[in-house]
Amino acid sequence: MSTRKTAVIDMGTNTFHLLLVELDGTSFKTIYKEKIPVKLGKGGINQNTLAKDALKRAYHTLRHFKNLIDAEHIDQVFAFATSAVRNAANGAEFVHTVKDSIGIAIQVLSGTEEAQMIYEGIRLSGSLNGQTELMMDIGGGSVEFIIGNSQQSLWKQSFEIGGQRLLELFHHHDPILPEEIDKLEGYLEEKLQPLIEAIARFRPTGLVGASGTFDTLTDIYFESMLQCKLTGHHVFELPVEEFEEIHRELVTKNKEERLVIPGMIPMRVDMIVVASSLIEFILRYMKVDYITCSHYALKEGAIATLLNQEQTA
């Protein structure tokens, strides 16, 4: 089977990811990957606009990515944008400018498409077994929930309640105030009614978190156990008791104190408080002993989709 190189660009609300891979029909090998905290949603996400300085950072990053792609002589580029772009009044203009001035065509994913692609990524990681699981991916703009198993997704929905939105709406003091957490929980209860109903209906027995916040939480857990994550592994288990301990730490510390928690990364330090509160909220509806953390998410789902296309071609 001949191999071919492909580039995947995932333009999230907070982070832009570049993944250069070699596909060989059934599997893929990573040539290069990079993530940059562009913060595309910062300063405009709750007004449904992309702020000027956020756009500047985005263009700069995409030019940098394009140089790397060209240097590898890759002509197949799969670029997609999510919540920040799909909801912004100036989102279409951004997509047009990137095509014209940088030469990258961006596909703006709907919430449903995003949820399905995250499911494909989680499935590719080997996180799923025979049981029905609730999967979640906490983005900066939206949060995707999928209920399914290793065969199929049974229910999925995207909610525009991502970390950057929650941060701007509720996290006004540092450390966050108990009443801010109460308001946040009330908001989640209202917004996540369809999910709460779906949990009651499908009764998932496991919880899987994709990438992002979950990567950082497992990094903190492994550091606290004085262990290293095994390279090449894509699935990690985070005991709920340990999560609860980390969560208590996150909501009682200010930014400076959170930054020195072993395993914390600067690009996650602001959003992790509301993201962790969201996980805490979901755990009220799920009785589980541990959270399965999949290192694969949306961008690997894009690769899974490309591999599927190759097999059916």
C-alpha cells in the first residue's frame, strides 16, 4: 500500500493544532505536530464575533502552519474550524480571507459534525469497549457530548457552553467564588437538559473525556503519583477520587497557585477551573469510579475519516 502525507489543521476556539501525518491505508504515523494557544474566541466569543487581535493571531499562526506544510510538500490539507468561527458574524469573512491570502480552505463544522468527528477520534484511540459510554470534549467555544459504544454513536449533541464562554460569564474572581460556581451550575442545569434526559434514557456506564482539559488533569494526576505517562499510549485512567481532589485544589487556588501545580500548563490555567466544574457537574449524573481519558479527539477523528475514505475508495 502506498503512503501519502496529509496535513490536518484543527482551529479550535482556544488552540490551533497542526498534525502532519503519513497515511498507509489502515493506520497513520505522525510526522510532526504543534499546538498554539491562538485564543480565537478571546474578547468576542459571547458577542459572537472574532476580535481584531484574535484574528491577527489566527492569520499569523496559519501562515506559520502553511510554511511547515509546504516544506513537507504536502498538498492534501484538511482544515476545519469549530464553535468560535461557526457562531461569529465575521466568521465567513475570516474563512474567505484565509483562502485568499494564505491558500488554506477551511471547512466550518456544524456542532453535529464536530461531535461525530470527536467520536471517531475517541474510537480510534481504543478507549471504547463493549459498554455504552458518555463521551465529552470540552472546547473553548462548545462542549460535545456523545453517548455510544465501539460500534456506533447512539446520541450526540453540541452545546455552546465551552470553557472560554463559561470563563467570561462566571469566573470573575480568582480564586472563583462559591456563588460563582453556584451560578455556573444553575446555568449548566438549564442548558444541559437534553443531555440529562439522554443519560437517563441510554444509561451509559462509563465516562470518557477527550483531549484538552482531560490531558492536563491526567498530567496533574500522574505528577502527583510521581509517575510518567507512557509514550505512545493514547488512553489513561483518572480515578474519580483523585479527580475530586484535583478539582478542590483548582477551585480554591488563584492563577499563580494553579500555575505551580505539577503537570499544569500555562495555556490551560485559566479555563481549567470552569472546565473542571463542568466535569464535576456531569459526575452527579454518572456513578463511575474512574474517567477514561482519550488523548485522541477531533483532529484524530479527521484522520479516522480520511482512513475510512481510503478503505472504501
